[in-house]
Amino acid sequence: MSTIEEPELITIIEGPTPEFRPTPQDWVQSIHEGPEDAIVAVCQLRTGNGEDIMQRCKNAWKDGRKVKLDFPDELRLRQRVDVVSLRLSQVDEGELLHIWVSLPLAEFVEEVADDGDEEDDEDDGFFFS
């Protein structure tokens, strides 16, 4: 009988939905390949316990467990995405956690399309064929 190990969770308790941005580096996509179409995106979160989060994630990856970001979406429903990598930095306001996640490609494309400007339908002089 095999047991399914629970993933390590980075849980956002309060605050806005994370803003996921595509990574500008092409190599990042190659570190997380799989059978599903996905894109690696990054978000930044302020935290008060960054060292603890980093250590928990390192231990989970060492044990072969997944790490997931658990966050509220725009409707305040809980969502989870796979964490690919993370880094901790210091800013004037405290600790800043940079989290790279794997997002389903269809979801990400839909989100980017929703962020488009309605007024951007005007002819701006560019032509794409």
C-alpha cells in the first residue's frame, strides 16, 4: 500500500491575489517540463518568515515532495499551483519572496487576454500579418 505524500504549502492568508508575470528568461521554462502545457511565471510576496519558508521547501524537495503555492483568486476561492523555484531577498519593507510557479498555459493565456485594454482596438500604425 503506497501513501500519497502531502505537498508542502506556501499559503497566502491575506492580501490580494498574486500577480503572476511571465519570466523574461527562456531557460527558466526548461527547468519544469512535463506532459501538460504549462508556463513558468513569477510572483513576489512580502513575508515575515522567509527563512522558514525556504527551509520547508528545501526539505520537501529533498524528500521528493511537491511544493505548492496556495492562494485566493479574484473570487476569493482557494487555488494551488506548483512551485518551481524560490528566492528570498531583502527590501526596505522587509523580506521579499520571489516564487516561480508552473501555470497551466491555457489559464495564463486567458489571464493575459483578460488584462488587455478595451481601447487598444484603435489603429496604432502597427501591422501584423
